[in-house]
Amino acid sequence: MTEHGGDWAGFERAYGAPPLDFSANVSPLGLTEPVRRAAAEALAAAGRYPDPHCRALREGLAAYHGVPAEWILCGGGAADLIYRLAAAKRPRAALVTAPTFSEYENALALWGCRVSGFPLREENGFSVEEDILGAIVPGLDILFLCEPNNPTGRTTDRCLLSQILERCAACGTLLAVDECFHEFLDDPPAHTLLPELSNFENLLILRAFTKSRGMAGLRLGYVLSRNGPLLEAMARSGPPWAVSGPAQAAGLAALGDDKGLEELRQLVRRERPRLAAGLAALGCRVCPGEANYLLFFHGAPDLPGRLGKRGVLVRDCSNYHGLGPGWYRAAVRTEAENTAFLTILKEVT
């Protein structure tokens, strides 16, 4: 089974208590009250099938993003849609950065795709540079870019993103941009490729309510693309009723909850630099992340085990391509939680 952060159940089995979970890069504020209320009220209709086409939610998303509803496909979280994309596209050759989210490669491998990793260098802050353009060649079927990248938290320069998109179009390559952490950025509109959707049929953008809306347990994501045949193929590439009624209702409520989203952004803006400074003060090498998590290197042996005994869970990043032992990811949480984490980290090392 693929290892990800947020295995609170495994932690409880190992240590006998719930963790202070820094391994899952999800909103520390959880579900806001309007979203919680909408999900709870939708349970009254749980005895019937949910709308398989997510009509109301897609219409809400269309208004939210200013695109036609026909350009949107909803799914049971981002991972569901990544696997549907791989099944619909069945590419022969793909490119992903290294390190990045492992489910791109896992989904592609199911269809025998040859996946090449484009190495990101620590000396460049693990950012995507112009040399990636040379790796986009005819015969490359799909390129996955995570913006901001997981686990590094870095975004790609907007001008370079446009160059990558144009190069992909010239080579017949589908550009799949994962913007699931987009709403944690300080200036989200400056980083998205959403304005390019109407100009490029080879562009697909992935979003989710999982992280910024605290809906990891409800499972709700969506993709945007003007490529209708691709979206139809993705819809056929998995079971029907992929999104539950409570998840659809919660997602629609979340779109109207600007107050909750702004509260989260302000928290991350305050706490991310404080957490980064605290990690650096403890001798860690900290990647200058721009989202709600930080990648850092700490040379202490068995750091997850030491932290676990004190009730703290972090994401061990040694299994990411391009990283290795000593690399970890910590979520940006509340001031009290971040202070507790830094105190315990100092004590165990």
C-alpha cells in the first residue's frame, strides 16, 4: 500500500493515542460550520442515490471559476480523478518531477506507461527551471505538474508555466496541473493557469476540497478542461456515483464560505514563516515552501520514532524520488500546535 501522511489510525494502533498530526497537510481548522451543517443536512437524503452528474455542484463551480459547467468533472477526491485520467488517457510516455506526489506515477504505472522523472535540485530550492522545456518532446503523452508542488511547496514561475503549456501544445502533450494546494498561496490568482483553459485543449487542471476546505474525509475533487471527449472518457473510467450526497452539499456550501477560507489563509501566512524559522533554529535545512507545509532535512536517526513516542506524527519523505533519508514534511498548523511541535522536536534531538 502506498505510504502517505495522515495515517492517524495506524498511529493510534502503534502508540495507543491520537497524534498531534503534522503529516497531513490539511486545514488545521477542519470543516467550517456552514460546510459541516450542509453535509449534516444532506444526510436526510442519504437513502437515495446522489446525483451522478453533480449538477448543482458543477453549476456552482462554473460560477465560482467563470467557466462552462461542461468543462468540469467531479470525483471522489483528487486521487480518484488522477486514476481516472490515467485510465482514460492510457499514455505510453509521461513526465513527472522528482520529488512530487507519488500517485501520478502509481496511476500511470497501472497502464504500463513509461514514466520519466525530471529531477528538481535542492540548490535551486527544488523549483522547476527552464531546462524542463527540453524534456518536453514529441511522443510525450502527458506531463504532470503539481502547483504548488508536494512535498516541496514550491510554485513554478508563471511565465515559465505559460512556456511549458505552449511547448506541450506544440508537442501534442497533455499538461495536467495539480492545483490542490492553490488556495494556500499568498496570491493564488498569480499562479493559476485557469485563464488559459479557453485557449488550450491540452490543459487539464485538478482541484480538490480536501486540503483547504478540511474535507479529507468527505472525498471531493474536480478537474477543469475544455477537452470534452477527455472528460467523458474520465467519467466512464470509474464507477458511477463517485461523489456522495453529503460531499456534494458540503462542496457547494464551501464555495460560498469566503470568510472561512480567508481565516485559513491568514493563519498560514502568520504561521508558515514562524514554523520555518523555528525549524531552521534547530539546525534543519528548510525548503522555502509557499503552501501550508514545509519540507525540511534533519539528520537525527529515527526522527519519526522519536517524535511518535511524544505523540507527534510527521511525514517521512525518504520514499519520494529525488529525496532520501532525513527528509521530512510538516504541515503548518495553529500557533499552539506549531509551538508544541518545535518544543518536542528540540527535546527529542
